[in-house]
Amino acid sequence: VPRISKWPGSHKGFSFHAWVCLDSMATSHSHQTLRRQLYSFLSPSGIGYESFFTCNGVLVVAVSLKKEYLSVAVSDQPLTDMHWHHIGITYSTTSSWWGTSEVSIYIDGTLKCQSKIKMADRK
């Protein structure tokens, strides 16, 4: 996939959808920090959006800002059952500059988590 030099729609929000099938990973000491990347839309300076699965199959959605790393985890449904699952992640913003932004996480069409979150820099 070619590099994105300017994110086209972060000031309005965006959605990411994928089908995933994860197997279980051994939880030995060497695997505890491993993660399986779903997406990473980070700038060279580390600002942007990413999502990954922990070694236990927990989905984590995050926003990396200049001085903050904000994340939301869906811990009530680890996805290490070797079945296919649909993942939907939406970032939405309000029309006002000081308004709140929100991330919604869907697994198999069911809303699993909805949280207020800051968006990455609009520039």
C-alpha cells in the first residue's frame, strides 16, 4: 500500500472495516508484548491512528497525539477462537472546533464500545 502523505478526511472522521480470523498465541513471557497490527496510519513523527490485537486477542484502538497516546480496548470479547469476525471502527467528529470526537467499535455488527476520544491533528 503506498504511503499516505496527507490524510484526506480526518477532520470529518472515517471508518475502517475488515474481516479477521485469529488463532491463539502462546502466552509465554516472550509473547506478552507481541501484538498483531490491524492498521497503522501514523505519520513519521508518530501522530495518527492505529489498531491492533494483543497476544490474548483483545482489540485495541488508539490515537497517538504529540503528547498523548489514547486507547480503547474491547476486552469482553477476545478474538482468538479461529473464526472469522467482522471488525468495524468509526471515528466521528462534531462540526464545532471544540466539540468532542467519538470512536465506535463494532464486532460482528454489534456495537461493543463507544468512547469519546481526541482526533489526531487536522493539519
